[in-house]
Amino acid sequence: MFNNYFINIFFTLAFLCIIQICPINAYIFDCLNGCMCNTEEFAVHCHSLNLESLEVPKSKLRGFDVIGLTNNKIKNLPTESELLGKFPDLKAVDLEGNRNFDCSSLENFKKLTILSDCGKTEEELEEQKKKLPTSGKPTEDCDFECMANRRAEEFHQYLLRLWEMIKSKVSEISKKHGFDKFIDDIQKFFSEDVSDFFKGIGKKFHDIKF
């Protein structure tokens, strides 16, 4: 069980590092029920859509590492096997801001990292509101193009925050089960070896700090 868990963690770290240091020919398209699939960030953004459930695609959607479902009305997710069956590369689902989510269902997720409001204090929830993506509706001061640009930057910053949260959760679990050195070695690899490689070809390893 732990071998599979930490293999998944390794690839989560790899994907989230690549988001920051390796821009590729990518595009954004509408997917599921109103969500945005971003192939550059390997993320599905479904924030503030008043969703009560996550619609899984009819066919597999590969290459997406994170599904952001913040500020919705979701009570339950599809089963872990169903999610991984439709999103083979999925590593994490963010359910922050879903106040009615069934926290008892978290124990059914062994491979995916699920971030939620479960166990947070009211003070933590209030602070969290400032950091989650907004609805992004155009206004008189910011038209569709302006809002699209603003949302793109907002999503980028959101993923950076999500990355930090996943790192924290991985660290907490690794310490609990005595895998500290394993995680430290992975972090050192991505901080030093991968960074040096991309610097050598003119890329900058920025925004991520271990």
C-alpha cells in the first residue's frame, strides 16, 4: 500500500514541478459541465460553479493531475476507482469551500490526495476564502478579456498554493509513517537536480520553494 502511495506522490511532485518550469504548447478548453481544462497546468478548473456533483467524462481524459472544485455545493465525489478510470493521471482533488461535503467519505480515498474543509476551524475557513479562486464574472471595469487574463493569473497562483498544501500533507503523512528521508530526497532532487537541468537550457525554476 505504502509503495503505491509514495509512487503516486513522486509523480505528483514531478507533475507539479513541471507546471512551473516547463511551459509547453498548451491550450484551454471547456470540459465536463462548465469546467475549464488547462493542458499547460495539467489542471481541471471547476471553481464557483454551484456544482452539486462532479460529472465524469464519457471517455478518458488523460494528462490532468489536479481537479479544482472549490466553492461549490458538492456532498460526495465519484468513487476513487471511477475518478482514476476517467482521469488516469489524476493525483489530487481540491474540495475547499464545499461546506456540505461528507467528511466520512475521505477514508475511501487511498490513492488520491483530497483537500477539503474537514477538520478546519472557522478562523482557518475565513482565511481560506481570501485565497480561493473567485467566480470571475465580467464587470464594467473588467470586460471578458480582462477577466480571462485575471482568472489565468488567479488560477496560476491557486495552483502554487495547492502545491504547498500537498507538500505539507505529504510531509505530515511521511513523518507519521517514518518516510521523512524518502520525501526529503525527492524534494532535493526537484530543487537541485531538475532546477540545474532547466537552468542549463535557459529555463528558470521559480515560484516553488522547498
